[in-house]
Amino acid sequence: MNAEKRARLDRALSPKVAAVVGAKKAGNEYGQLRSLKELKGKVYSVQTDENEIPGILELGFENFKSMKDIPEDIDFVYCAVPRNPAVRFIVPDAIAKGVGGIVLFTSGFAETAYTGKFDGVEAQERIRQLALESDLNLIGPNCMGVYNPSVGLRFGAEQPLDENAIGSVAFISQSGSQAGGFISEAHAAGIGMSKVISFGNGIALHAADYLEYLMDDPETTIVGAYIEGVTTSRYEQVDGPDGTKVWEAITEPGQGRRFFEALRKLAAVKPVVIWKGGITADSTRATRSHTGSLATDNTIWDAMVRQAGAISVHGLEEMTDMIKALQHTQPLTGRRLGISAVAGGHSVEMADIFSMAGLRVDDLSQESYDQLAPWFSVVGGSFRNPIEGGGNFGDEDNVTKILDILDNDPKIDAIMVEFGGPGGGARGIEPQLKRADTYVEWRKRGKKPLWVVHGALGRGDPETIKQVNARLQEGGIPGFLSLHRAARALNRFVTYSERKMGEA
């Protein structure tokens, strides 16, 4: 991406002046304008319908009937008009105005070709040519837009703008719903975001463009992505079987290679987590009707992602868990876990789940057993590994003692503790926050990674768990909502760390 194009994209992703084209009362009560109410800058409306203008003015937005009439340079345009006027008027006006970038929320383009009708294909090809010829930063079409909480930019009025929403994780997505879902899931998990970009069909700016942009973005340290396909297409009219002209997708040469080269360069300097949509026959058909993406063979995809140095996940939960692990854990090249469980049955379950995930739950060193034996002969429970009974609330000294022993054991690489204990929930939130503080204080001097998982006895009120996890993560400890989620994330994290350490 050249410097001029990048500078314009900077303007679009962190706008000081924005315009919303086509906001209407019907359907969502001028939702696009309301979403930008908190933007740290000026927001204009562009609307020609005399019936809509009074409502827009009542909301406090200045309205113009043409984008070209706005008396300022425009950084960001959100286009919510139907396909035909978008192609005929709005995109040309954005080019003439020299905007930083335009989000084309409008759908009905090449993703409709599966129906056998090609007017959407023709329209998409027209705006693709316009964007390429003018070097316009066109995001979309068929997308939701951009979220940047640090400047108040969002595509949904419910999306958070509080200080906890702001961070250093970027997410790009071909799906608007997955982009919105990530914003909600990440905020609930305590992950702050720099930018989220929903780019839909991606006809002018492809996934590779966003990867290249984020590589040099100083506000971003970790990148997540939901990708349905990396092979991009243009459309040409060719002779059909009956002699009539039909539109045919022509794969642009080198786009797949360009994507993986951009991914490789980015992954060399920042962790990248990739969620590939469309890995089964059924979902492949869905991607064609969703964003018009061409499928990539899953075996080839996984191999290429590994070679590029990125991390593959499957689903929104795995995406957020992996990012949480990357944020709060130093590189880890060993798979030997020291586990502290709240009870005997849980210790067996934890050993099974973590072992089946590719981790190891080995015996501790004899020195550790010598330290644990006198103590456990009094308090009871097993201390082979997993260690039972380390989760009872109120036993903070015992918790710290177990952590110290595991930290000093040469046969242990990382520590996993189950959060919870008898009576914890019945006593309210304070004992649980105190336990979280105990882990945080220990983490300041502990040498080995510490992860926390909410087992069956630690489950309960979601708001309590949210507060506990927030306290943990402020202290650099990732908290996970289930044993299976923790096991998958830890296994992937160790694999990633091993690969990165091998490259060093």
C-alpha cells in the first residue's frame, strides 16, 4: 500500500469529518447517524428525500442534498442507499470529493449471482472499475463498516465506547455479523480494540490490503481475522452456451499469493489469529451467496497459515480465547502442566481434558512431593498432580503455597488453577475478588505462566465471573470460562510459541 493511499485510509479509519448518505427513519430510526453521535468530530447527513430531512435536523445533524456541497474535506463516508444510486451518484461523488474512504453498506452485488441474475455482478464491476481507476479506498460493498472506539466510530449504536473497549487488538472480517459478534465477545472478555473492519465482498480493498495496513499501525499489536476466501475475482462478459452474453468470474492472478505474503510479513512482527469460514461443502456454498467468495481447500489453507506463522482457530470463542492468551502470557515452549483443582472429581476431569488436548499432566518432582506431604496429611486430598483442594475460599496462604511449589518444580512449564471452591458463591463476590487478588499478587513474582479456568464449582453469576476475570486480566492473568476452552487455547499457544522460538 503506497503512502498516499495509506494516509487516506488513516483518515477513513480515524475520521474527523464523516458523512452518512441515505439515513432513513423507517427500519432503524436513522440508525447510521445515531451510531456516529459520539464521534469525536463533525458528522453530516446527505439526504435528498424531503420527508426524511426534518427528522435528521431534529437529531441535530446538518443535512446536504449532495456530498459535494459539504463545506469541508470528508474523511469517512457511510453509504446506506440502494445499489443503483450508489453506483450512479454516491461513489462518483466520493471520488470527486477526494474522501479518505467510503463504506458501502449497500448489498445486492456479485453475492447474488448464485440466483442466476447478473445485474448485481454488472453493478459491482462498474464500481470496482471506478474505485481502481481513482484509487478510492472503498470498503465493501455488502459490509457493516468500521469500529474504532478511540474516536467514537462505530456501525452500531449499542457498540461500547468506554475506556475498556479501547485497546490494541484489530479484527478484520468479511462478515458484518461476525465483526459485530467479535466486538461484543471481545468486550465481555476484557479485550480492548484498536479497529474492527467489516469489508464484505472486498472488491477494491482486499484482505491483503488490511493486513498490510495493520502491519504498520502503531495502535495495533495483535490481529484477528474472519476470512471466507482470499481468491478475488473480476467479472467479464463472455459468450454463453446459447450465444448470449453472460457474466463470468475471472480469478485475478496472484491474489492468493499476495494474501499469504502479506500474512507472512504481518505474522513476523505481530501475532495473527485466523478464523476461516467455509471449510465444509455446505459452508462453502454459503460463502458464495454471502460475500461471493471463492473457496480455498481446507488442507491447503491450514498448511499455508502454518507456513505464514499465523494461528488457525474455528469460531468466535476460540478467537477471543487465543487473543486473550496472546495478550497475557509470555512465550511458552513446554507442555507440562501443574494443575490445582478444587476437588477430586474435577482433578480427574482436568487431567483428561488437558491430556487429550495435547498437553501433559506428569508427576511432580520428589522435592515438591516432600513439601506437599506434611501439609496434605493434615488438610487431606490428593497432591499427585493435579493437586486437590487448592481452591477453597479463605485459604489464601494455602493457595500461595501451592503456586510457589509448582513454580519451583523443574518438571512443570505452566500452572493451571481451577477457580472456585465450596461456598464461594454463597458468600458473595468479595471472597472471589480476594482470590483473584491473591493470584494477581503472586503473578508479580512468579516465574511461570499462570492461567485460571472456571470449573463447575466456580461457575455462577455471569456478572461475578466477568468482574473476576477483569481483575485477573488487569494483573496479566488470562481467565477462561471452561476447561475445554482453556485446553484448546493453551495447546495452540504452546504450538505457536514453539514455532516462534524455533524461528528465533
